Amino acid sequence: MENLNLKIEKNPFTGGTCCEFTFKGQNYYADRSYVPYIGTETMIFAKENGKINWSELYTNRSVKSLTDCIYEFCRTL
């Protein structure tokens, strides 16, 4: 799998972590944050024309890191 050169940042709105990345020519936004009554959740969305498509593409509620979830997501494409 290609190196994605991920730049994980703090999400200023949720206190979690987030990252924008490109894989196979498609742009994505990934976010790992605490959700009340659910726990920590990672979600990955497609970005189209600079805007996030809020249709859910990937959700993970395990203890995996954001980086691990991104690579797991890319392996499924």
C-alpha cells in the first residue's frame, strides 16, 4: 500500500483527532472523537469539491488509532 503521508491534527471542535488525505485520486476526511453514549468513534468521509460528503463511508468504534483506521479503510478500496 502506498505511503499516505498522514498529518494527524487535533480537531478543535471535538477535542479528538482528524486528518485529510488522498488515496487513489480521491480526497477524504477522517475524524476520531469521543461521542457521548457511544464512546470513541472513527469516521471517514469523501471530500468532493472541497466539501465533506456526510454520507458515511467508514465507522470504527474500537480502540484502534486514527492512523490504523485510515489504513484499514484504504485496504478495503
